[in-house]
Amino acid sequence: MSGRAATLKVQKGDFALSVGNPKDQAPDGWKWTELLSVAEMASGHTPSRRKPEYWKDGDIKWMCAADARFQHGGVVSETKEKINQLGLDNSAAVLLPKDTVCLSRTGASIGYAVRLGESMATNQGFFNWICSDDLNPKYLQYALMSEINFLERIAYGAAHHTIYFPELKAFHICMPNRKAQDRIVDSIDKAFAAIDQAKSNVEKNIQNAKELFQSTLNEIFSQKGDGWEEVVLKDIIDVKHGFAFKSKFFATDGEFVLLTPGNYFEEGGYRDRGAKQKYYQGEIPAGYILEKDDLLVAMTEQAAGLLGSPLLVPESNKFLHNQRLGLIKIKAGVRLGNRFLYHVFNTRKLRKEIHYTGTGLKVRHTSPTKISAIRVCVNFNQDVQEKTIKLLKKLELSTDEIISKYYFKLSNLEDLKKSILQKAFTGELTAKNLMI
């Protein structure tokens, strides 16, 4: 990121680490300032988990990484957990005021910057700054956001990368006077609000494209007459349980992929899990190596919306039929194909029925018996089936193309945010480069 001034740097005596050149000059009217001279620094802490009395009936909000993860660049006002006054008094946790700027300094959320929407405490995964009148809290937050690569670069550690206290205490920030900070914050706020609105519109278009496909799918399989019949699934299919493969033979690579509910998309279809793909290197019993286009249904809701999701096996002699997955076997003499039934299982009506009849509070489950009792609409004419498959495939490809273009727009909007932050902290933010 050379070629522009850094916003943050770590200054230790004669040593400076910054994003650009350590001797970067501040823009006219700005100056490098020791962060501790314009903000009070506080750390977080976790009251002992072995003392339930520190947590019982807690009314003090206590922020952890999960609370901040989805609010990067925003405000945290709600937390999953709360501590009580006893927990606060008997730990190093500090009750921080509203508008404290909190930096996640460790783990996967390293570099995430949030502000507190109200008074609360944090765990030790954050370092927190209570800004003086000379420093706009949102200016500090935006400055931290603009240098996330720098923050990641100064983190170190074998097991978990962490930004440690010596670096945090040595932070310097490049800043103009308070009035100029306020103008910069106001400009960024307006630009980000316009970008967020644009993102919201794009996300609505993505949802509309998915809904169009789903509506067409549902309309096809709700027909009556002209060869379409309503049948009970148990009359046309059997559902076979998978095998409980032994965990001691699970591996990160190998010849055979062990399918799990994680291999399903919520909207149906096979999902390659990449580096998280699970393999099996033990002995495989007969009948559990799958063939191309075998149809399986997720019988456990490992993630929201996955219960009842179908997939077609993409390749023969590579994938294993694992427990919690139901293999759909068409009964002898029934003139239906798996590719046609895949769409039947992806209709909203059938998916809702599977979810409704499922059991379990935290994780919902279904069974072959419950699936087999559901009524569906099918057509046994193979020409009609083939035409239906082709129609839906064409629509699916068109929908995927549209959605890909929208996701590209979302990526561009995120890049625009980064560009605006870079310009803001080099004095280059103008009405012209704020056009959305």
C-alpha cells in the first residue's frame, strides 16, 4: 500500500511501522499524534466461568467477538451474554461508556472495529479507546477500518494471531483538528449510507431472481390434470438410511468423500466444501458407495434451512452415503427419474412439510417414515419429465448468471467503501469521488 500516507503506525522510540513509508508526511494541517494522548485505553476481561454467581441474572452487557463480527464498522448495542455487578467487581472487566471504540485484536475477527451503542464491558479479545474531545470516536473507528491490512500485519503468534499490548500502546494516528474530523466523518457517513442503500437494492434483486425460479418450480409441481397425479411418496420411493462411518477414519484427503449435511446448499444441490471437505480412509461396507445422479435428502438440519434439501451425486465411485442422509430409491416399475424427483423435493410445499413434521428443538430431524408419508404431484410421462428438467435447467442457468452479476456489483460496492476510506485519510475526499 505504498504511495499513500499511512493513517496508523506503531512508533517505538526510533522505530516506526506504518502502512506506507515510515517517514510518511501528514497531509497539510494534519499531524501524527500518539493515540494515548487523545484517548484513554482500556482492556477487557472475562469473569470466571467457574463462578456462576458472576453471570446469574446479569444486567451488564458483555461483548465478545461473536457480537462484533457482524457489526464491523458499525455499532454494538446488544450482546449474547451479560454479567452482573459481582462479576464486574471481581474481574478486570471495565464498564465502558457509550461511543468507546473497540478493536478486535485476536482470532478470525482481528482488525474489526466497532463502537459501543451504550455502556457495556468486553472480553479480553478487544482493546478499547475512550476518546477525548479532541478525537471523534467515528474518526478513530474509520481510521482503524482503513488500515485493516496494517492491523493484520502487526499481529503475530503461532496458534492465534494477536495484536499485543506493546503495539497497541505505541499506536500513533494521523489526524486533523476536531472540526475537520467531523467533516470527514460526515462525508464518509453519507457516502456509506448511499452505498448501503445500493447494496440493499442489489440484495433485493438477488432475492427476486431466486424467488422467480422458486415460483416457476412450485407452479410446475402444483398442476392438476394432463397426466399430473398426486401420490404419496411411500407408493413410489423408499428412503434408505446412511451408514455410521467411524470418526477415527475421518481424514482431510483421500479417495472417498464422506457426504454430510454441510455438502448441501439450502436451495438444494451439491456443495463442495473445499478445504473443509471430509474424507474417509477406513473400510467401507457394501452398498454405501454412491453412483452419479443418486438422489439424497438431508435428514438433519445442520444449518438453518437445510432440512429436506436434496442433492444429486456429481460423480460415481467417489462419494459415501453417510448417516443423517436419506438415499431416495425409486420403486421397481415406477417410471420416474432422479433428476425429475430432485426438483420435486425442492418445491416449497414439500420442504415445508418436511420441516413441519421434523422433531427436535435445537436441531431438527426427520426420518424415512415421515418423508414417505408426504403427498406430492408428479407426472409419469417421461417426455414431460425431460421437458420439465430442461426448462428448469435453462431457468436455473439464467438465474445463476443474473445472480453472479449482482454479486459482482456487491463486491464493487465493498471496494468503493475501501477506496473512500483511503481518500478520506489522505485529504482527497471530494464531492466528485463521493459519487455513488
